Amino acid sequence: MSVEATARPLASVAPRRDAAPRRRLEVVAEPERRRRPRLVYGIVAVLGAFLIGAAQMCLSILTTQTSYEISSLTQQQRQLTWDRQILADDLAGLSSPQYLAANAAALGMVIDESPSFVRLSDGALLGAGQAASWISTIDPYNRGSVANSLVAETPLVTEPDATIVAPPAPETPADLTGGVSNTPPPITEGLPTPSTH
């Protein structure tokens, strides 16, 4: 093979070069400006913040209102407890022996010095067996003892103007015993005490 034959295929394989290389220049568009946030997003953000603040304010108002209601109910419970204690004291005073004895005396009941009893086994009457005298031997108004302050101003059942402190005026009928009384006089100044020295 000749030099020409070998040179030819090499020439056909080599790239062709033009005299002036072509540059490819393209016009680039102006860079896009950043988009401003849309007005809708701003309004939604402001409304969201406003709604969160309003919800917190409403929860605060409800909490405060609940605390006022709890305070009012606590005060009402305290008042009801005091009223219950006052009513319990009134009930204790009305069921006291002094008030019951004063009402019994106002109704005309007397305390007999020698009570009578009926024995149930044979029906026998034990004791004096006489009616009690009109005058009681015990003062039902307890003038000689410490006054019951719970019922001192409470009116008696039969006479609204009378109290334990100011008993009703006694009505003494004609003496049924003939003027003889075998009972000791009522003690108004307390029990007598013996002197020891």
C-alpha cells in the first residue's frame, strides 16, 4: 500500500475545521422578579392572629366568670351552713327541758310532789293516789338557775306575750286542798348551802 492510500482514510476521519468558529450566543430573558406575597395570604395571616387572640380572650373571660360563680356558690354554701347551725341551735333551745317545763306550766300542768304509779302486773296504784295541788313545787321558769339564753325571748306556746324570762301571770283558782299544803315552799334563790365554818 502506498502512502496515499494510507493517508486518505486518515484525512476523512479527521474533523473539519472552518476558518472562523461560530459562537452561539442567545439572548437570555431578564431574570424574573420575586413575586410579592399575595394580599390574600396576608389577610389570612392577620385574621388567624386575630382569631387566636379572640379565642384566648374568650377563654380568659369564661375562666374568670367561672371563678366568680365558684366564689358566689362558696359564699352561698357558707351562708347555708350558718343558717343550718342557727336552726340547730333554735331546735336545741325549743327541745330543752326549761322550755318544755315552761310550756307545760303555761298549759296548766303542775309537778306533783308525790307522784303515783300503776304497777302493770296486778294494776295496783302505788303512791298517794291524790290529784296534784294547783301550785307546783318546782319553778318551771328556773328563776333560781342560769337562764337558757337560746329560748330567753322565745314566746310560749299558749301565750305569745309570755317568755321564760317574763312568765304569764299565775291564775290561782280557789284552793282545792282546804288551805293546807304539805309541800315545801318553792326554791327561788337556788339550793341552800350549809355553812361549814
